[in-house]
Amino acid sequence: MSIGEIVAVLRRRWYVMVPLTLISLLAGAHLYRSVPVAYQSQSSVALLDSTAVAELAPAFGNPISNAGGSLVVTADVLIRTLSGTDAARDLQGIGVTDPYTVGFAANTSGPMLTLTVTGTDREKVLEETNQLTAFAGETLNALQAAAEVKPAYMVQTAPVVLPQTPVPQLKGRYQQVLGVLILGTTAAFTLSFLTDSLLAALRRRRAASAAPARGRGRRKPWGRQLDATALLSCYLALAFFIPSNLTLPGMGGVGTPANVFALLCLFWYLAAWITGRIRPAPDTRLPRVVMCLLAFSVLASYVANAMRGSSHKEVLAADRGLIGLLVWVSLVVLVSAGIQDRERLDVLLRRAVVMGTVVAAVGFYDFFTATNIADSISIPGLQSSVAQITTLDRGSFTRPRSTTAQPLEFGGMLAILLPFAVQQAFDPVRRHLRAWRRWGPVVLMGGALPLTVSRTSIIGALIVVLVMVLRWKPERRWAAIGLLMGSVACFKVIIPGLIGTITALFASFVTNSDSSTQARTVKYSAIVPYLTERPLFGRGFGTFLPELFFFTDNQYMLTLAEMGLVGLIALLVLLFTGIHQGGAIRRLARTESDRELGQAFFASALVSLVIAATFDALSFPMFAGVFFLTIAAGGSYLGFIRRAAPEPATVESSCSSASPPPADRIRVPAP
């Protein structure tokens, strides 16, 4: 469906679009006038150590002050106590009824707290901020008294910033008004196309009944046709070539230009689907069904987050999680239902490999120049969703991240695209191309994986080698093994120390002597209380924020904490669906090229299944986008393979083919 057709439909159905848009504008204006302005006041409190020297408990000293340390532990204990239900009930008893938050002061590393109260009455907010500030000191004294701390060892609170004059917060009002406008405009847009589709179907029915024998003419489309492959190619270009840490203000990590474009593409598909211009191809339903299961688990966790009285940051994070879910749904729907021609699907997969090759080439530049080229990219209107991204080193090597947010995302994304680069290099259709065009992506992607100096990349590369190489014929297999051994020798000569550093990484992982490994194993036990608290639906998708809790470095643990057992099951079903699709393509394929394509999908899904245990994979937009795109592409290819497969012979047809009728029983039709 072209842009001209979309404009034509909206112009024809103006009597649907215009009234609903006006109603949404009036509703937004009414909401702007009726919703009261929220005021916010803040104060800052610092913790002062005791006058006596505190030593380790229980000999003497103050156990809450962490033996006279930096008092960060004390501040954390006080924050958790003030954020609890008992403290909220006590504050309501003294008149603090408006929402409040307590947290560490921004851009500080010491024991300094920020107390915030938000309400609609300016004078009441200021009074409640004073009461909350005083209550924080009383709570700290009560905690120390309960621990039987001597007065000489008690930690005191000192107001650093007195309660400020409440400032109006217009952002919440604007967000509500904007939400009403977006909802009304979206409803008008959808109903316009639905009305046009219903009326067009009614006209076709009347025309068919009035003139059944009249031939049906085919109307030429107005304007240039847009298809799903072109839109997805634009998405890949935005995802690969704009650093994934650059996002729209206020949207967090999901506000990348690529994700926003994917949401717009979802509206395009809905308009084309409602008007009947696109119909999902047969036998491509599996990725969409599995995506519905994942969407159900995300929505259930969103409801669970709303019912548990979460903080304001967690509510915003849950909203951003819903936006990310819509982006993934858009990719799955566009690939599996929007692409009707296999040639266009081949074009999309080749473009993904080419763009991934460019990202890998940028990674080579980052490695050998010890810089990050993405740091020098600045786009007006976009801001970094990460506070500060620095060049990461391991050993004596700089870990490249290219245009991704982290070296782990860089290595994981290349690992799931590498099998398709290998398949395309062996594809007989591309043998007329020069060798550097066919094997350049394999060399650059495969060579960039060890440069990240991470276990995730090496594990992904090994899985690709084991899955792809072992299925080849002996002559190709032994040639590939010899080439791999030669590549390792080249790395050892060209980049001295790299192979040794990687080997030491795995040796420390086995012996649990690496600091990174120890940090991961400690988090396994730290996340258990959150799992036992809400085991079924979790705390809410996207709400397990590192600034509130900690980094999990494991997508399965993160899914358990955010979406519970239901979410983990949905994620595993999605991953195993990708593995099943690859195996089914290889089993049903009639050509060697298609069998290798199925093996590539199998390897890519298996890589995603394994490396998801090494980092929080779906938290990174580029990796998540490529992952869902490949899962949907596997379902679409499986549909094409199934439709091209010969139908199984029935008993009658097999018998008739085995014993042809006698010649005297063959009837010759009369002229």
C-alpha cells in the first residue's frame, strides 16, 4: 500500500477521520483544563558518621553504619525503610498523604538522600516535605535504637538542602493530554480504513450480483508501491547505522529511531490489512502465535506491576516495556505476514547480512584504533539513554562495540547473523559474484567476534561452527576445519596475546576465579527473594532497573524477576520455535541451498538460546530487533517451503500411478 493510497482513503472517509479527531482534540482540551497541576518539592539529607570510632559488630560500634565506612549501606537501609508500607502508614498518620519518593541523590557517590513529595496543593506539599525530612531523621534514630547502638556511635542526619518551594510539574498533564490525542487519532485512522474496507466489499458484492458475467478489471495502484521488505530495510538501516544508545528524549532505551519507525510500520500494516491489500501467507502463523503468548505474559506482568504499588520509576519502565513489545510485534508481523514473495524475503536477509558486515567493519576500526567511533556521532534531537559510555578494555585490548551499546550486544548480534552469511556465500544463485563479495561478510563477521574478548562471542562462534560445519560434506568440512585452524594461527601472529587472553577467560570461568564470573554467581542467590515474592507473573516487564536493583547479566534470570514463570515459559517457547523452524526447513527442503538455509536458522536460534544466559539480551534494542526479525523470517521461509513441497500421495493416486489402466479402457473424448 503506497502513501498516496493511504491519503486517498483518509480523504474519502473524512466524515470518520475529522469528527473523531475533533472529539479527541476537545477531550484533550477538557482534560488539560480539568486535571489539576501537580507540584513537587524536594529536600536533601546527608548522613554524618558518629563521633566515636566504629568497629565491626558485635564487639562494639554501630552495625548499621557498616563499621564506619562510607555510610552508603546505612543510606540504603534508611531508603528501604522509608519506602516500606509501615513507614507509609506512619507518615499518613502525621498528615503526609501525597505520593513521596526516597532515593540516593543524583550524581553523588556518598550517603546523601533526596526526599520528594508530589501533590496538587502547593502549601500542603511544602509542609509534607518538611514532615518527611524530619521523619527520616526519627526513623534512622529508631533503627539504631532497635539495634542497641550506643549514643556515641549513632549516625545522624543533617539537612543539606532544605525543602524547596514546590515547582509545578506540567509534564504529567501534557502526557495525559497527548495520550488522549494519540488514542483518538489512532482510533479515527483505524476506523477510516475499516469503513473503507467494508464499503468496498459491499460495492464488490453488489457489482458481482448485478453483472456476474462481467470481467473484473484490475485497478492500477496510485503512487509507488511500498512493501514490507522496503520498510524493514529502512528499519535495519536505522538500527545498524544509528548508535543504539541514541534515543528520543523521555523514552529511554526503547526510543531509538529504528523502534519509532517500526511502530509507524505497524500502523502501515494495519491499514493495508484492514483494507484487504495484504493477507498473511498460508503456513506462516507459528511465529505470530508464539508472539501472542509472549505478549500475554508481558501484559500479565504489567497488570501485576500495577497491582503491587510500584514506584514512579517502575511505572514508567513498565510503560516503556509495552512500547518495546509493540516494536517486536511489528517486526514479527511485518516479516511473517507482510512479505508475500520469497524473492523479497531473500533480499531482506541479504540486506541484513550486508548491514551487519558494515557494523563488523566499524568494530575492526574501533579495536585497532582503541576508540569507539559511535562516541563521535551526534544527531540533533537525540540524546544518549546511557549516562556515560566509556571504552571498555580487557587485558591489553580495547573491546569494540561499533554502533551498539555494549560489546556483548555487538558480539551477540554478529553471532546470530553469521550463519546466514555462511549460507549466502555457498548459495549457488550467488556464484556469479566475485569471491570477496560472497566471503567478505563471513570474514568480517567471524573475525570481529574474537575482537570483543568476551565469552559470549566465542561461545556463539563455536555453536555456529559446530552446527554448520558438521552437516557439510567431508571435503567441505575438512577444508573448513583447516581454514579455521589457519585463522586461529593468523590471530595469534597478527594480534599477539589475544588467543591467550580468551583462553584465560574460559579457564577462570571453569575455576570461578574471575571477578566477572563471581559477580554473576553472587547475583543468582540475590535474585531468589524477588522470585519467591512474585513467582507467577513477576514484578513487571522492564521494571527490574539496575539503578533500583542490580544487573542480572542473564536474560532468563531477568525474565523470571520481571515476568515470572509464565514469562520464562513464553521466552523458551519462542526460542525453541526458532530451532524447530530451522529443523523443519531443512527436513522439508528439496534443494541443498534450502537445506543449508534451514541449518542457518537452526544455528542462529540455538546461538540465541545459549548466549541469552550470558547477558540480558532483550534489553539491547539492536540485538532484540535482529533476533525477532530472524525468528519471523524462519516462520516465513517455512511457509514458502511447505507450499512448494509436493503433496503426499493418497492411496488411490499411488495405486493408479503404480498400475496404469489398460489401453482399451482409455476413453478418447469426443470432439
